[in-house]
Amino acid sequence: MSGVHRGPLREGEWVRLIDNKGRKHNFALVAGKRFFSNKGHLDHDDLIGREEGFTIASSAGGEYLVFRPLLSEFVVSMPRGAAVVYPKDAAQIVAQADIYPGARVVEAGVGSGALTCSLLRAVGPYGTVTSYERREEFADVARRNVHQFFSVPEGAVHPSWSLRLGDLAERLPADGEPADRVILDMLAPWECVDAVADALVPGGIVCAYIATTTQMSRFVETVRTHGGFTEPHGWESLVRDWHTEGLAVRPGHKMVGHTAFLVTARRMAPGQKPPRRTRRPAPGAYGPDYRGPRPADVPTLEQVLADADES
């Protein structure tokens, strides 16, 4: 169950129409229905039964290229309950968190199911993805989107996916299931560090998808002070198109800029701690204005203030 379909287009499948200006339209095929645009209409029946990769003219003479949407195209146009993890970030998560076939992956914050689709495809039929979501309305949207992409029959469930309502910090310890990878897409991921540490196997990876610099700082320092993880690594990715036409090769006018920060760290074996950092913190990093968690080798706020008074 990969979400990849072959053969003629079938009723219920999604298709992607692209006009000569590059405008894109995604919709599900329904027998007897019509697609309307400023270039007239197309009958769904004229698409059903044909092999993808063809062009078709609308009633007003507009030409459209017809394909099944790729996963990266499906997730940016599917119905949304919450904001989606964009394809560039999903690709980074799958690669940098090393999501592999057969992995046991825990996901906190299912959103609209965009990242879930990438995780399910990566773990394959022998892996599992367990998603925790606090809000039932988001879970319902995600379930419909995941089932739509993977063509899960009505009333059935994806065999590798378990969607659970509740707070990961409370439910993960209660469920007691080990995990190889944990992906956190939530407002306060630092609140789950202890639960994640207990669930992850030695060598496992936690990866957090974080919106702001203050959230990233809080999460990184919480992981760092926990002591059971390697030094956290944070980054972001930016994607820019290029215009290539003969000798006119230049950057495109649009790009996908900041969407989120990603942070990863690996779980140490029980009772083991990473080596102490030899790099000194930047001046002012943990100064009087800092109120977050502090590594063991960093003076407390009271010590910092006392030193400031003495000087």
C-alpha cells in the first residue's frame, strides 16, 4: 500500500490538471461529474479509463495535461484541518531522522496527515506509524486524507497506521510501546522529552518540527539538559526554483522560504551520557535575560546575577 497507482484512471482517484500557464487543479474523479474553469468544462467520464500522461481540450478550447498527483502535489492541495508539513520539510524529516522500512515511528501532532503519508510510505508494509492527536476534528481530516491517498477502502484502516486521540506526554508512557523514531509537530515539544526518552530505543532519533526560534531554543535546551541524548542539531531548509531557457539561466522569482525549524538528537543507552561540550557558550547566551533550562556546566541565573553584582 504505497499510494502509487498504475493503469487506467479510475473513479474515486485524484487527478491533476495543468494548463498552458502552469496553473494546477486537483480533484477526485466522479462518474457523471464535470470540472469547470475559466476555460470551459471537462467531463470526468472523458478522463476515467485513460492512461495518465495525456492532454485533453476543454469545451472552450483550453488544453490540460492530465496526471495522477505525486505525494508532494497531493499534500499541498488536500483538505486541511491544521497546517501541513510541506514536502521540503517532510523530505528532510524522512532523510535526517533516517525513517527506514520496518521502523516503528511515533508521530505527535497528526495535523492534516501530510507528514503521516510520507512516514507510512517510508516505513513500508513491515513498519508502523503511531500518530497521537489531541483534537478529534484534526484526526478526522487526517484520517480521510491518508485513506484517500492510499486508497484505503471505506470502513477499513491502513494496516501500518494507528491513530490515537490524546496527549503524547500522557498516552505514550501508558501505551508502553518502544519506538525507533519519534517525530514531534506540536506547540510545546519540550513537554514530551521525558516520555520520548523512555519510549526511544538506544540509538533512536527524536525529530521536532518547530515554528519559531524561541520554541527551538526551549526544545534544544530541554533535550540538552535531559542528559540522555546527543547534542541536538537544528536547521532549516530553503528551496528556490531556477529559470532555465537557453542562455537565460537565473534564479526564479519565487521560492519556498522559511516554513519551520527541524531539530534532531539521538537517544543514549540507559545510564550513559554524552561527552561534555568543550565549546564555550557564546557571550550572553545564558545571561540575565535567559529563563530557560540550563546545561549542568552553565552557571545558574543566581550565579550570573551574583557575578554581575561583584563586578
